[in-house]
Amino acid sequence: MSETANELVFNDRIDTDTQISSAEAMVLLGRSFALLRHVKGLFAGKFLFALVGILPPLLIPWTGKIVVDQVLLQKPFGESEVRFPPFMDPLIAILEGNTPLAIMGTILTIYAVLLVLFGVRAGGAVTSGLTQGHDSATQSELALSAGSSQSSGIFGVIELMINIRLTQRLANTLRTELFRKLARLPMTTLDDNRIGDSVYRIMYDTPLVPEICFNLSIAPLFAVLGAMISLYLMQYSYGPVAPELVWIAAGLIPLALILTVPLSGFSRRLNQASRASGAATTNTMEESLENISAVQSLGGSRHERERFARDSDQSFKRFRFSFLFGQAMFVVSMFCTVVAGIYVAILVSDLIIGGTMTPGDYAVLFGLYLQLGGTALGIGMYWINLQTNVAAVRRVFFFIDYPSETPGDIHSRLTVQDTIRLDHVSYHYPDGRQALTDIDLEFRVGELTAIVGPTGAGKTSLAYLLPAFLRPSEGRILFDGIDIADVGVDAIRDQVAYVFQEHMLLSESIRSNLLLANPTASENDLRWAIDTAGAGQFVDSLPQGIDTVMGRRGDKLSVGQKQRICIARGLVRDTPVLVLDEPTAALDPETENALVTSLQKAAAGKLVIVIAHRLSTIKRADRIVFLDNGRVRAIGSHETLMADTDGPYRRYVELQTG
Ligand SMILES: Nc1ncnc2c1ncn2[C@@H]1O[C@H](COP(=O)(O)OP(=O)(O)O)[C@@H](O)[C@H]1O
Ligand SMILES: [Mg+2]
């Protein structure tokens, strides 16, 4: 594989080890199979229909024999040494002694009934299903609503509907679960997680899981059952006359397995690569579009276009390769079946000439061989096709298993009525970077605390500890004396509202963005929050006021306006703890002044923490925590800290004011 190809496979930064051993493949298959517990009823329905569906193909070859021997050649029943299977006895009892015309009439009636019920099908030649486009993503989209029936006609349609319903329900269960997990990834994982990859997993990988359930359960079971019945019938009728026929037929299935199984590992790797490059394409698309302004302004459009074209082309190429491989396998197995078929034809002709068989036996044997050959091929191909699914399933279960945040019980009695205490807390990021060292502090309800320090000091990291976006590497965090280490994130976040340094707005109306924080907020609550955040004037000036839609990530607003909406959203939350990360950076002095005044007012009954740069904001805080290089260097009011003429805070302030 070329350099670029390797780079594509490992494009993902979390899910990097993409090899699947056969043992892992078996485990994945087992887990997929277990998912059927979600759809027991539908599965039972599908099972019954599939069971009944194997019967007509068994009947038809024998009626064919009657048409040739008794209708066309007008021989009496029981002339050749070949026995009819027992299930034909009632029909033969009815037909025996009738004129050829009457026999033909009865058989045609049977055919007509079968045609309406099961459609045109004998021996595995026709499978009703949807035609598929040939790249991994398209196939997955189709798989999402896929169903198939070995029958057609009325029976087949019902079976197909049950099957589609079943596939969709499984896919829905699974992709909801996957979405929930992806949405619950810890913040440090999200830093490495690419949206394009997640989209690919949810949209294109999950739909292949339900298919596995069939390829593992009903399909092979009925294939084997059908084959065993055919073999038994062959043995019953032809075993005494021409045992070789039975041996050849029995050899077809092992032959197909011998041909296909050893290649399954290769097929799995091909598919894995094909999916990885599909996800890489989605990543490229997502990252370029997400940062489209940067890409355009930096003159990178051409470069990005080329990168996309390359990734996209690579993903199609890999698909073609794995598709071709599947087809090659099909051709090889088909070839073996045909060779066996020719040999059987010669053998049967000899037996007919010798008088042991009648021409009608051609009809039976070809019917049975066609079915067996189809089954053998099918079983061999299941295994190969299963590898596509295994590659997709691995990608789904990877994130289902990934450690994510535990939501916990939101009704647990966690409160912040008095204090939040950081007890000798240290934090280092997963890559080993030490962001905080031995932080020992108390925040009190009724106080406005400012966290101050140079860029990279660890201010944001410290603030992230409070809503449990990050969990301490060492030390404890106590809410009203209770260690929150084992408390679920929902209960913690129920106490803490966090306004991010970057503005994160949904491309919806201002109202929906605010209601996201608190769905039960009244019109008055919204108004109060907007006014307090200093956004009242500009919101009113918008064409649809609070119902104005803000464009992608709120990009139709100025930075300062977005910031104010984010602050308003934090206020709407109405939690005991409010944390604002540099909220005043993009505000004009007047708005800033008004905001700090409101925050001071809010702080009367709350615990408010503001990360701030501007002296005007910092000065008015009840307490200042000065951070540098991950450590607390000083704590106190502006006046006390300034009094220390050699202190780090004073030096910082003097540097700021020049
Ligand atoms: N996700 C991350 N992974 C690794 N290191 C990080 C991550 N986020 C921040 N850091 C590092 O942690 C240190 C503190 O960062 P931060 O808390 O954002 O500082 P501040 O908010 O004071 O500017 C910095 O050295 C930064 O590079
Ligand atoms: Mg920061």
C-alpha cells in the first residue's frame, strides 16, 4: 500500500488500531447477533416466513419430472427405479390413472397457486431485493432499509415488509445508542474526535449491523436446512441408483467453504480500508467546510479541493477493489458448480440411456443441483460478505465501548449552597501536559471571584473542573463538602452553568438557543437574561427580534453580539454556580460595566466565577485568584494584592497597564 493510502487508513486520531483478527471478528459477530433480542417478534415472523419459503423449491423439480415422464412421454407412474419422495405420495395418488391432459391441468393449477403465493422462483435463482449503488456509503444507506425474501408473490412481499421493518428497528436502536455515546465523549476525547468520522459511523456503519444478524442467523440456517433436505431427497430417490450423484452434491458446500474461508481475512482488510477512506473523505469535507473562511482567506481553496478529490478518489478506488474481489470469488465458485453440473449431465444421460432413469429425472436433478449449487455459493459468499459488515461493526462497537461520561442520577441531592472546595487538585491532560498543580482553594456562594493570569496559565482548565468537563488527576473537588468524583455529570452540570470562551451557538433562533439552557424558562426569564447580558438593544433591532435565526454557529452576528447571547444563555440556566470564561473580552467598556454590575448582583445568591483579562472587570471582583503556570500564585482582593509591591499580581497588572 502506498504512503498516502496508509495515511488515509490512520486518518482517525482515536480509533487508530484498525486490524481485526479472526477471533475479534467472531466476538463482533456474536455481539451483533445478540442485538436480535431487541426485535424478537419481528424476527420470529421473518423466521416463519423463511421456513415456509423453502418448501416450494423442493416441490417443483418433482412436478417437472411428472410433466416430462407422465405428460410428454406418457409413461405410467413407477416405471423407473427412481422413487418419488414420500411428500409426493398424496399428489401421485390423485394423479395416478388420470389422462395426461388431466395431469397437466392439475399441475398447472398447482403452479398457478404457487405463482400467486410465492412468485416465479425455483431453486435460489431469484432474490427480490433492492439494486445497490457501488460505494460503501451508498450501500450502507440502502442497507438501512434493506430486506430480502427468498420468495416473491404475496408471500414474498409480506416477508420483505417484515424484514425491512426489522432492519430499520435494529439500525435505529443501534444508531441512537451510538449517537448518545458520541455525544457523551469526554471533552479531552472530543478534542481528537472528528465530526466527519462520527457522521460516517452513525450514518454508514450502523446500517450494516442488522444485515449481519441475518447473514449469521436465518440465511445460513435456511441455506443449510434447504441443502440437507435436498441432499436427503437425492439420497432417498437416487442413492440406490446412482450414489455418485449424491456425493458430488454433498461435496459442493465444503468446496465452496474451502475456496472462500481462507480469503476472509484479506477481504476484511480490504473492507476496513475502504471504510476508513470513506470516513477520511467525510472528515476532509467537514473540516474544510467548518473552517471555510480560513481556507478561503488563506488561498487554500485549491489545495482543499485537491485534497478532497484525492481522498474521494481513493475511497472509490478501494471500494472498486473490494467489490472486484467479491466478484472474483463468485466467479470461481460458479465455475466449480458448472463443472460439477456438466459431469452430472453426462452421468445422468448414461443412466437414462441404460434405462435406470427416465428423462424426467433431468428435471428433478437439475432443480436440486441448481438449489444446492446456489446454496453452496451462498454459504461461501456469506462468509466473504460478512467481512464487509465486520469492518463496519467494529467501527460502531468501538465507540459504543469507548469510555464515556456517566450521566448519573440527575435527582441526586448534590447542591452548592455554601462552597466549592478544590482540595489539592492537580490536572494533566491525556497527552501528559501538566495544566494545574496542587490547587487548593475555596469558592463561596455570594462571592464574585475573578481568575486572572497570563495566557496558558491554566485558567480555562481550572474552570473546566467545576462542571466536570475535566476530572482531577489528583486531589478532590467538594460541593458543600461532598466529593463529586463519583457523582454523574448530569447532577454536577445541573448545578453549574458554563459560558465558553469560544461562542457556541446553534444555527437556530436566539430563542431556541436560550431555551436549550433551560426549556422551562418563561418569556420574562428570557427577557431578563437578554437585558442583563446587555443584548436587549440589539436583539430588539433585529428583524424578527428574539426569533431571528442566527446562521451557522451564529455567524450572522458580530463577535460581541454572539458573546452576549452566550452570556444570556448562561444566565437563563439559573444554576447556583455560574462560570464565565473571558466574557468581557469582546464587549465595549459600557456593556462590560453593565454586565459586571449584573454579575455582582447575581453573585448575591450565587457562586460566580469570571475569568478575566480586563482590569476594570477584575477590580470589582470580591476575590482574585492569580494563576501562573498551573499554580495559584496569590489570592485576595485587588487592593490587598496590589499592596504586595513585589507580588506577581502587581507585576501582571503593571505590565497590562504599561
Ligand atoms: N486539550 C488539551 N490537551 C493538552 N493540553 C492542553 C489542552 N488544553 C489546554 N492544554 C494546555 O494546558 C495549559 C493551560 O491551558 P488553558 O487552561 O487553556 O490556559 P488559559 O485558559 O489560562 O489560557 C496550556 O499549556 C495548554 O496548552
Ligand atoms: Mg482560556
